[in-house]
Amino acid sequence: MEKIKVILSHPQVIFREGIHFVLSGEEDFEVAGEAIGNQEAFELIKANPPDVVILSQNDEKVNIAEMTRRIKKNYPSVCVVLIADKNGDEQLFPAIVSGISASITPDTDPEDMVAVIRDVAQGHLPMVEALLTPALAARTLADFQDLATLDEPLGIQMAKLSGKEAEILSSIVSGSGIAQVAATLNLSEEAVRNHLRTILQKLVANDRNRAVIAEAQRSLPSLIPGMINRKGETQEYLTRAEFNEFKDNLMAGFKSLVGEKP
């Protein structure tokens, strides 16, 4: 049986060793490396890419969202599990959009932790369950609404919510549980989860697209009226040459994200 290779990172050695001990007791796991920080974990990934990397939220040097983006860009097959002190929306949402597959807390039952990591390694997205909380569903709706303001001035096609997806999130925001959402919308609970899984994938795709746009705008004048250009002057429009340059650079950025040659 091929084992699930795991790299784990946490600043507290006792907690880290505790996870190592639990995973070592399972026949289908192999702890391929340990790190005290997420940057060190990234170096371990480069040397020997695992199936799953467990990262700590308590890393002051490297933001968890930034590190997850870096991992998913360079090693898309590596799944990221976050150890978070709290599963509140303020802590989780930036990590969710960056591409984490699951989140656990230090007090997660060892059996539950093993089940989550195993699910992640099999390609599942336990993070779907987080979107069933009203706070995170509200943040998700707001994020897609914010993106609508980018489409018009930039002409960039971001992933949008379908009507059914918006209905599901709105129902969750209003306090409905998954059973009630499913009954109200005449769906099975599995269908609701499938929709939520698609929403997660759209969030991650949009986050990557925004990163490309941000990079392009650092070197080119903004397409949004009233923004500041590279000379520090307010600019209300672009010349055709500048617009074409922006489009060419943006397309090259998108192709690099999906692994195509410009």
C-alpha cells in the first residue's frame, strides 16, 4: 500500500511531535519531514514534495495565505491543511481563498484529525463544511459582489456565482442548516455540498486571477479612473498602446498560472 506522505509545520515541538506520533500509528501515513516554520516547510516541500502539508497559522514570518499560494502555484498536487487557533471567518477566509483543503484546531480529536488528512489526500475538500457557517457564507457572498466591480472597468472575466449557488449561500447566511437548505431548494444534501465545492474552487481561481491583476497594475497605469499611475499622477484614461500593453502582460500572467507558454 502506497503511504500518504505528510510534512508538518508548527512552532511548538510538543504539539508537532504529538501529531507525528498520531500519524505514525497509522499504517497508511508517512511523516516525511517536520519544520518549526512555514518557510522551512516550503524548503522541505521543494526537496521532497508530499501529498499533504500541515501548516500552522502561528507563523509571524510568513502569512499562511501567501505560503499556500506559493505552494499551490509551484506544487499544485500538494494539499494544504491549516492548524488554526480558531475557525472564525476573519482567520479562515484569507486561507480559504488561497487554496487550503481543510482546517483543524489544536483541540481536534486525533481520530478526527487523521480522518481529515486522509480525506484531503484522497482529493476531498473538508473545507466545504466551513461554508455552511453563516459568517463564512456571508464573507463569500461579499467577495463575489466585490469582484463584480472589477469586471466592468477591467474587462476581466472572473468566476461568478450561478443563481443556485447564490441561493444556497443566501440561505446559509439567513441561518439555515444544510438539511433546510436542501429541502427549500429541492436538492439533496450531497448536491448542496457539490455546489459549495464549486464555490470554493471559484474563490481560489478568482484569488489567483486577482494576483495577476495586482502584479500587472504594479507596472502599468490602472484602468480604474482616479487611480494613481506609475509617475504618481492621477490618470483618468489609458492610451491605446498602454491598454494593449496591459492586455498582453495580463494574458502572459494568466498563461503562466495555468502552465501554458506565453
